[in-house]
Amino acid sequence: METSEITAIVDELVAAGTSRVPVKRLTARYPGMSVEDAYRVQNAWRERCEAAGRRLAGRKIGLTSRAMQAATGITEPDYGIIFEDMILENGATIEWEKFTHPRVEVELAFKLGKDISGPGATIFDVLNATDYVIPALEILDSRIEMEGRTIVDTISDNAALGAMVLGGSPVRPMDVDLRWISAILYKNQTVEETGVGAG
């Protein structure tokens, strides 16, 4: 894609983040758009946000579970940016109007104590670099219309990240079997979903 097209898409995404009106699906308008193009959009969006004063706090990995892949029809993970202003404390009050299509997922958040570089980084490098793991809620949101989205649309949309809420009870990754950390998601005292880390 041309740089001018990338810039135009970023303009749309920034505006959609303010207006809460999602833009038309990118892959419908740019049928030849690739995963590489989508990460160019995401990186240009990140640079625009940083120029406006937002500070990078971490990274998001999305679409890692079979359940989410089945729900979206997308069979590969994507990656996104976490800015400091996206991280909310446990017990925070969250205004519905700040989001376009909010949904919630239970996650494990890894607090890194040192950087990891690749290629060639392994799961053991990640575990050794991790200070602790804590429960988190991810608030998904969309700046691009939902119907018919592909991996290219979700990557361009910063992996659909709206915000995240950090929980308590940090644990060192070597002190617990991460596969068996369980979660129960309640809505108004009704269990909506359950799961374990292995999912």
C-alpha cells in the first residue's frame, strides 16, 4: 500500500476513536491489503498517539484461544499496543460511552522485569523475564466495523484493544502452573463464562 493510503486510514482510526463511530471495514475498501500493511497502519497509529503524548506501557497478544478464533473466524494471533492510559486499576468505574462495541475477556497479564528480544526468543525467555503474573480483564473495542472482519482489520484496529483492568494477587510464573489458573466471569452475580489458563 502507498504511504498516503496508510496515513488516510490512520486519520480515520483516530477520528473513530474520538467519535465512537466505526469506520467501514478496511478489507472491503482495500482488497489487496496484507498483514504487513495492517502492521504498518498499527505502527503509524501508535506513532500518532505517541506524538499526542500517550506513553507505551506494553503489548497485547490477541486471538490466542480456540474459543476466540472460532467466534471471529480468524485462525491466527494478532498483536497490539498497550498505552498507559488504557490500564485501569481494580475497582475502577468505567463509562460505557467511552467505547464503541465493548466486550470483556478474562486474561493473564505478565509484568516484565526486563526486555525480551528476538527472533529466537522462547517461552523460557519470557518466563525468566517475568516479574509476576496477575489476573486482568481486557475490554475489547472496535474502531472498524465488526461484520466480516479479517485478521488484517483486527491488526489495523490495534488488535481491538480498548482498555484493561488489572487485578490483584500477583504470582511468580515459576510458583504456579499457569495452565490451571482458573477464572469465573460474573455479570450481575450471574456466571457468564468460566475458563482456565490453558485455554
